[in-house]
Amino acid sequence: MVVPDFQSFMLPLLNFATDGNEHSQSEAANALSHHFAITESDRREMLPSGRQTRFDNRVAWAASYLRKAGFLESTRRGRFKITKRGLEIQRSNPARIDVKFLMKNGDAEFREFHRPSRQEEGQEETSIEAVRTPREVMDASYQEMRRRSVSGANESHQEQLTSIL
């Protein structure tokens, strides 16, 4: 199975935390891995940066977004628990929690956190960036810049060879 996008982890992560106990990021990752039946090889797939697995990255971003929305709170480094607001949301039995849901139901801090500086007030985000983590967006942008740089260099070399001939 392919690792789901980080938004797909949000509701199961909130459900996992409904016991009200403090949980570690690794406990949550194990529970989500089991919930989605993620294979060990899929869990080990690295991001293009080679610094973190895609799975752990997406779990971390889901937790981060839920914290920013006020549904989870950090209790100490690498640990979290559900908030009163998170329990209210979970009890309302949403079909899905995603960025759009968080923009509507999350704290003002989340709306400020998620609204890109280039985006005007009231403008709805329609970009694919909503399904990729910020790290994945950065990695893809870097790869595109490298591709264009190499492509541009090849064209430049081709022009130089043509002018010499």
C-alpha cells in the first residue's frame, strides 16, 4: 500500500488520542501504520532529501496541523494529548478531517499558520499543495529547479556549439 497523504492521517490520529492519555509520536505512528495496514517497506520509504521516511514525515505533519488547529496539545517534546476542543470535534463524528475542515473548525492560529503570505483574505486555496506536506513541496521545488538548471545548461551548451560550428 502506498503511504496516504498527511491529511488522511488526521482523523485516525485524533481518534487514536481520544483516550485522553499522553502519547508519543512513535506510538501514534505504530497505531496509524496498523490502521492503514502500511507495509514495513512502505514505512521505510525515504523522502527525496533522504533525511526522514515519508511515513514518519506525514504522521508528524498531521500531528502538527492538529496541534495548530487546537485539537491536540504538546505535553513535552515528541509527546501530545487530545484537547477539550479535539474531543468535541471527535465526538461530532466527522467523515474526514483535512485542511479545509481545519480552516473552518480550527483555531484562528491555524488559519494564520496555513494562509500563505501571498494569498489574499477570503481567497480559497485550490492548489495540490494542500495534499503534500511542506517538506514534500520543498523537495519537489528543489528537484524542479535542478531539472531546469540542467536543461538550461544543456541549451546554453548547445547554443555555444552551434555558434562555434
